[in-house]
Amino acid sequence: MNRIASRHRTLPTLILSAALFVTGTLHAQLPAGTTDTTAQPQTQQDPLRAQASEALAKQDYPTALKLLTTLAEKNPHDAQILYNLASTQEALDQPAAESTYRQAIAANPNLLEPHLALGLLLARSGKSSPARTELAAASIIPDGDPALRARAYRALARLDQQSNPSGASEELLAALKLSPETPDDILLSGELAEAANDPAAAESAYRRLLATDPQNSQATAALVHLLIQQKKPDQAEIILTAALAKNPDDPTLNSQLASLYQSQNKPDQALPILEKLHAAHPEDPNLARLLARLYSRSGQYDKADALYATLSTASPNDPTLLDDRADALIHLRNFAEAEALLKRALADPKAFPTSDDLGAAASHLAFAASANNDPTTTLQALEIRGRVLPQSPSSLFLAATAHDKLHQAKQATDLYKQFLSVANGQFPDEEWEARHRLIALEHTK
């Protein structure tokens, strides 16, 4: 919904400030071809209309609100006045705007502007279904201004982008029949091609946009994202470095380059970029989390923990965040705190986004509990892990030592033997311990 809000801003933001009177009737300045269906003879002009028009021209919305409220009370069925009142209310972030738009529509269902404005308002509020209804109504008003009908089609395309990409493509084409193609249209066509699993068409659209607008950071970011998905990191890096040479402070492009370096296991190149970004945008949790993970990957666990601790304050129940911090604490040998965090994370296994995430957290808990001399919790964690991940040499060894600590000799013996059968010299310290424990357990029989 943010993309709809950013690319299809509400009507008052764009047109209300230039509201004028035509033949004595108040209306917002609209593109050529829009007519005021409520015009009255000049002899009936209300002085308040001229005052409201002047206030709107000056973007003095509080004054305009008072005047338009009075005018609406005098003319409760004047759709144009009601529309302008709703637009003013929206400019002032008043919740009454939605209701007033509906009153304008009820007064004149064939007036395009309130349908469009209400649809955009509902879309921005996350109310997709009613927004689609109003935007669809605006798009098919036969005598409506073509530019505004095209705007309604574009907003519909954004609404349908994820759930119905083929329908969104049709809506975009309908918009292009009514108005010239814009850079946003080209970008959207690329995104729709991606959604339709047509990467070649998507790449063509992004490159076409960059050919006409090389500075377009959205097109650059979209093309880089596509190339990374296609396993073309070298091409992505060339495009990113060229774009950043012209716009070195762009946060999206910097984040992409840092992520690219991270995926290529180049922490020394990624860290300076992310540290600069985080310093400029300390409130951005995504940047902080990416930086924290990079600190962990580069062995700077103290710095990672500090960032994770701050992030956990804002999102105390995020299971993957708890796991990430616990992993840093394990490397800092703070096993007790790590175990406590992981128990919280695993209290609701369904909260993890993927089974792999759940398995990783359970593995970390098993290790932390083992290091914290808590064999019961170790076995509980391994049981959770076993539901989503296959056995590994590490999980077998942790299970063996847990049963060993609980004096469950038979289980420990069996698991030590299983561990040695798959370890194959990869874990020399643990293999040495397993062999010696087997000897000790044999002597206890």
C-alpha cells in the first residue's frame, strides 16, 4: 500500500491548493476537460465561495474548512462543495474525509473526483477491497477526465500487482490508452513481468527506463535485485558501483551493494558501507539487523550483541531476532543468557518463518544448554530440532553427552557409537571424548 500512497498521492495534495471558482461555483482545479456539473448562475453566487476559493489558493486549509463547512450546510446536496470539503478535511488529516467523500458520491455518483479521491484514501489506509470498488467506478465514468481515469487505472494496477499480476497488466494498458506512458509505468511493467515469471521482459523494461533516465534509483535497484536473483552478481555489482558513483548516499543502492558483498563473503567490503548507512539511519531496524549479522559473520560478536540488544527492545518477541542474539552470546560464552533467550524463542515454534529457522534456533539451544550443564533442556531442544532437520554429527554428540550426564548409559553408548560412525575425523576433540566416554561407560557395567 505504501507504493500506491507514494506514486498515487491523494487528490488534495496535488490539486486542491489551486482551487478556483468557475461561473460562481467552487471546485478544485483539475486537468483540462474536467467540468463542474453544479455550476450556478453568476447572480446566485455566495460570497463565501470566493472566500473559500481564496483560502484554498493560499493553502490555508483551516480557514477553507470553516468556510466549506458552512457552504455544505447551506448546500447539502452539492457534490462539488462536498468533494472540496472532503479534500480539505483530508489535507488536514481529519477522519471525517472518508464520510464526506461518500456524501459527495451519493449527491452525484457520476462525479469522478470523489470516487478517485476516496479510492486512493482507502488504498493508503490498507482497505484494498473498498478502494478497488471506488477506483473501478472512477475508471469507467464515460465523460470523466481521461487523465484522472488513467490515474484510477494505475492505482488499480498497483492494488492488483501482487495478487493478480495479469489483471494489473490489463489495468496498466488501459491507463496507457488514456494518457502517455510515464517512468513509473515502465517500472511497474517490469515488476509485473517479474510477478509473471518473465525475467527477460522485466530486465528489458528496467533497462529501457534506465536508458532514458540513468539516474532512476528505483529502476537501478529493481534491475540489480533481478540480476542477483538470476545469479549474476558481477553484472549487479557493475551497475551498483556505477550508480553509486553518481549518487553515493542512496540508502537502497548502498544496502544492495552491502548485501551483495555479504553474499559473496566479502565482509571487509560490506562493513564500511553498512556502518555508514547505520550511522545515517540509526532508526532503521533492517539496516541495524543487517549490520549486526555482518558483525557476527566477521567475528565481532560484541558489536553484534549490542545491536541485537537494541533491536530486541523494539521487537521483544521476534523469534529469529532472539536466535540471532543468542548465537552472538554463545560465541561470547554467555551461555546462560543465550539459553534463556532461546527458550523464549522456542516457546512458540509456529512463530518462526521457516522450518529451517526453527531448526537453527533449536540447535543453538541444544548447544547453549549443553554448555550450561542443562542436559534435560539439551534433549528437549534436540527433540524439536529432530522434527524439522535430519540428524547431524553435532546433534548426535550433544544427545550422547546429555544422556551421559543424566547417567543413561545405554542411550549414551548407542549415540556415541552413532556419532563416531559419521564423524569421519571432522570433529577430532569430540571424537576423542566419545571414545574415552565409551571406555568409561563400558567399565560401569
